[in-house]
Amino acid sequence: MVSRVIPVDPFDLVLFGATGDLAKRKILPGLYRRFHDGQMPEEARIIGAARSELDDDGFRALVAEAIAEFVDERRSDPKMIEAFLQRLSYVPVDARGSDGWQQLAGKMQPGRIRAFYLSVAPALFGDLAERLHQHGIADETSRIVLEKPFGRDLASARALNATLAEHFQESQIYRIDHYLGKETVQNLMAVRFANILFEPLWNSQYVDHVQITVAETVGVGGRGSYYDKSGAMRDMVQNHLMQLLCLIAMEPPYHFDPDAVRDEKLKVIRALDPLGPDDLVRGQYRSHQGEPGYLEDAENSASRTESYIALRVHVANWRWKGTPFYLRTGKRLRARASEIAITFKEPPHSIFDEAGGDWRENQLVIRLQPNEGMNLKVMIKEPGPGGMRLVQVPLDMSFAEALGENGEDIPDAYERLIMDVIRGNQTLFMRGDEVEAAWAWTDPIIAGWEARGDRPQGYDPGSSGPEDALMLLHRDSRRWREIKE
């Protein structure tokens, strides 16, 4: 099945931070792919803005290099690339001064959607929002896109939201979390709410526990000074993992509508039980076989910042009372993998004797990366004449054939989310009260370990994390799923 491409309306997209790493790796190549596939209209324009003193040709050369490096060869059509580059222009802009703003205003076309993507440090969000209005560039129909982090605690998140509210309505603000743009994450909602098969079982009566894992093989080298001020809790749990937890645990919204979906996610965050010291494990990768550890990468020999964290979380409502959600994320682990695993309870009575084989629970595994897809693990009879012996097999739900060979035609998360911005669809973006509620739950946890003076437990690179993380589940007579590609 070939995915249907629906063109968006004409737009002007201003990309602040256009010479930065995220713009070159994700945003600009993603916009080219949308242009190549026919989703971007002829009139669309992309305007790069940053401190660098470039002209239009210099910016186009930069984008051409990014396309060559990050776009699949199947889409590397020289004529298409040249046509895309002609839709680009560039303006050097001083985010905290007056230089460049009049030139930027002169590039705006009347009667088009205006979107402003702030791929910059959060400290510049307020300055850019103020100048967009001061120079008449943004109006009541414009959209502004913000990259995380959305503050580093509840107080800073509230201050940031208040600053943005001075210049934009909440309906104009798009707080982007690329995890929500992944095809499999959206299919999680489709599987739950478009099929009678799962939703009746989606509760504590039938679900034993849920595991959410985001594992990385890379360390923090190159961004150690930034990461050392945040850690895994602020960098990953408060946003990415929290959003995944919300999509699993939320009640069915009355309609697939932005505020209806986000209302239900907010209820989940507000229903989270407080965490105690026994509900979390923090880790820090150490040096191993000549490779630097976290302390060396962060250039801080006294750092107590965690590069790994595992949590046991409970949602205090009727649907999930008593069902634990186990969350873990870390750097320098065994493999790069992101997945959600819903483990169902065993049947109340087995008609098969012990010779029937090893009994295993049904599992629905949603794979976010790599190789996005789903599979449902079920018990079947092992083939052969040896009697009724049971074996667990995966029922493939990867949609590989439907979505293109090896998933090559699946749009990147950024592509989908940027097109949603142009359409004015906020369903997959975080609302301000969601962000604040997440920090309100997170802050006491961080304050608790800081007050206790806890140090992260060391773990070897290439492992599954600290030993205490294994005990977090062993105490509940459960085990983590193996981290593997």
C-alpha cells in the first residue's frame, strides 16, 4: 500500500537556528523529502535565520550538503534538489538586537500561513517571540514551534509559558516532541481505539505490567557540559517517556481532537503517584577498557548527574490501580532501542499440564526504533507429533509491506510534525499545562535525591545498566526485557 500524500496550503516557514545541527540533520532534509513527495505547494518558501553571515547562495549550499548527507539516494534527484533550493532564502538575524528584522519582515508574503520554527536555545524563545511581534512579522494566525527543553523545573516552565503567552495564544504554540511524530506511536492510538480487540483488555484486570525503554549506545561526549546540568530525568523522562506513558495509560478521548487528546494525557500526569526512594535507580556509566566514562565526558569529576534512570510508576485511577509502569532510559547501553512492552496476565486456569512447555504471558511490543513496528507474542502449539507442546511466537504487526519495503517510505517524525504545524493540527504537540504538570511531578523526585545526597550507581558501557535496576523488577518477581537491536 502506498501512503497518500495530501498537499498543505501555501506557507512561509522561518527557521531560526537554520545553521545548527538539528536543522541540518533533521529539519531541512525532512522539508526536502516533503517537497520531493509532492506535499509542499509551489508557493511555499523556507527562510533560514541565524547569526551566521550568509547570503542566499551560501545557505543553499549548506542545505545541499545536508541533503546529500542525510537524504536517501532514491530521493537524490538533482532537478528536484535544485527546485527545492530555489524556494530557500536566508537572513542574518540578531535574536537580541535589531539587525536583520526589517529584512526578514520584507520576505513575508501576504495571505499565507506563517510558521516560525525556533531551533535555538530556550533562553532565546522570549526574545524571538517579542521581536516577531514588534516588527509585525507574526500575527494572530501565525504558528510558533519550540524545541525542548521547556524549562528545567516547574518555575522556569511557568516563566517560559508566561513569556510566550504575552505574544501568542496557546492555539498558536507548538511544543514539539519528535517521539510523538513516530509512525508507531501514532499506531499505538490506532491499535487501542480503532480495534475492539485490545481496548477491553487495556486495564489492570488483564495487564500485568508495562515497560518503556529508551536505550542509547552513545555517551554524552560533545554535549557533556549541557547534559551535566540536566541528566536523564530532565532530558528524557520528563518529556519523551512521560508522553509515551500518557498515550498508553490515557482514557479514550471523545474524539481525535487536539484538546480532547491532550485533556486525557493531562489526567494521566495528574494521577501519577509520588515516587519514593525505592521506586527509582540512578546510574552513571564508568570508564571501561580505555574509553572515557561519564565523569570524563562531562569534564566534572564530582558530578552526581545520572546518565541512566529506571523508575517504577503507578497511575492512581480505576483503570490502572495496582499495575506498575517501569520506565528506563540511559546512555552507553548494550544496544540502541526504544520500545513499549505491554505484558498481559496469565489465563486464570491452564488446561495444559506441565509437559506442555514453558508458559509465557502474551505481550504486545511496540518498537519505536530501530525498525519501527509492532508484534503480539502469543502461545501456539509447537508443530510436530510430540503431543500438545506450547511455544511463544510473534504475530507480526510491523506493517512493513503496507508502509513500504523495509519501512523506507515511512516519513521521519519531524516531517510529519512540521506538516501538522502548517495544517494547524496540535494533536501531537504538548500543551502548556501538560508541561507544567509533568514538572510538578518530576521536581519533588529530583529534590528528594538531591536532599539525600544520592550518588548514581556505576555501570559498565555495553551493559543493560546498574545492577540495582535489575532488582527494581526482581523484587516484584518480574524481569526487564533484554535490550537488543
